Amino acid sequence: MSAEDYDALATALDKVVTFAPAGYTNWASIARDGASAAHAQSLDGVKASCRSCHNQYKTKYKKEMRDRPI
């Protein structure tokens, strides 16, 4: 993010869509929103997407999935 490499951000967020665990219903759509923001070269949009996902799932993910291989 700090390098503002929008192509890399879009690629990474497109991949994150596929990591959505069962029961994390908004994960994929949030990642897609972030990828769209990266394609539009909106750093604020990418950051908002990341923040949204972390706010919703960080605690739950750490509790339930921390050891899950990616």
C-alpha cells in the first residue's frame, strides 16, 4: 500500500476473495470492493476496504482460523 502499487494491490485483493472462510459472508464482497478501488487507483478506497474487513473479522479470524494455511 505504501508504494501505491495499484496493480499489485488489485492482484492481491482478487486473490483474497478466494480465501473467504465459510461463515464470513461479507469477506469476498469486501475484497472485491478493494480490488475495484485498486483498479480505480483509489488508495482511500483500498484502505476503507481493508479497514472494513479487519473491523468485521479480525477478532473472529484470529480466534477461529489463525492456524489455517493459506
